Amino acid sequence: QVQLVESGGGLVQPGGSLRLSCAASGFTFSRYTMSWHRQALGKERELVAVIASATTSTNYADSVKGRFTISRDNAKNTVYLQMNSLKPEDTGVYYCKARFSLLDYWGQGTQVTVSS
């Protein structure tokens, strides 16, 4: 049974940091490209960051470049998103996704709220 479980969300002040984790099970994690997406209230879900399976090359949305870092630990079947210098516009539900060929798996999401 495939599972992606996000954790680490919460309420943080502008300028603060959070580290999200996504623990995977039920599939061969190391073969999958992993990504983080977010969805703000009333808006479409958008890609935040992606990390490849074999090369671990990364890519980021322009809005988070230089502030967010995606990483993965294949031994722990976990992908992370380190978020620094958070802004109110980073508020939303953050989802992790696993992709291999035509297969996509999504987690249930974790809420991030950036507010003073």
C-alpha cells in the first residue's frame, strides 16, 4: 500500500523557517522523482520544488529560489523541504508527490501558515 505522509507544517512568523518531511512507503522510493507542491486558498496547486531520482538534480519555482531547499534521503525513504525567510504568500497546504513514468502518488498535505 502506497503512503506519503507529510509533517512539519505549522504557524510561523514572517522571516521564520520550517522544515517539512514526507515519509514514503509501499514503493521503491529511490526510483521516483519527488516534488513538493502547494495550494493556497482559492488558488490552483503549484509546483514548489522537485528533486530527481538518480541524479538528485533539483529545480525550484522562481518564487522560492534562494529560500527553499529540497533534499532526499533514500535510506530513510524521506524527502524534505527546508523553508527559510518565509513570507505570508508562502501560506498554503503543502503536498509531496512521487512520480515514476506515468504513476503519480500524492500525500494528504500539511498546512503552513506564515503570519504575524
